[in-house]
Amino acid sequence: MSDLEFARVVVLEAILKERELQDAVWENQEEYSDSWWHVIVTEKNGQVAKEIHEKSQRQLFRKLIEICAMYFAWAEINPKMEK
């Protein structure tokens, strides 16, 4: 396994773990509108920018995983999702 393949495994596992955590905390998120999701992920993007500015690689990774999991959740409930 190459370094890139290993990194993908680590990242995907972290995203899935974060999704499970988010589900446990927030439970059913199906009733939220696209506007709500957009506001929430925009706020998270601000946190990513802050970590870039502060040069905190560990916190940057954590925030990137959180936002990826949020986009993942948004895609899961999107009514236009292909079945």
C-alpha cells in the first residue's frame, strides 16, 4: 500500500468515525434545509481558516475531518441523491 493509499484509509476512517459521533450527538438531521446546512458548514470553513492562520496542523486536520463529515451528512439526506 502506498503512502497516499494509507492516508486515504486514515482519512476515510476518521470521517466515518466523526459521522457516527455527529449522529450520536445530533441524532436525526433529515429535517434541516439546505440553507441550514450551508450556514453550518460555512461557519466550519471559518474554523478551518483560523487553524490555517494559526498553523495548527493537528487542529486543522481535526476541523477538516469535522467539515468533511458534515458535508457527508448533508449529502446523505439530500433528496436528489441517486438511488
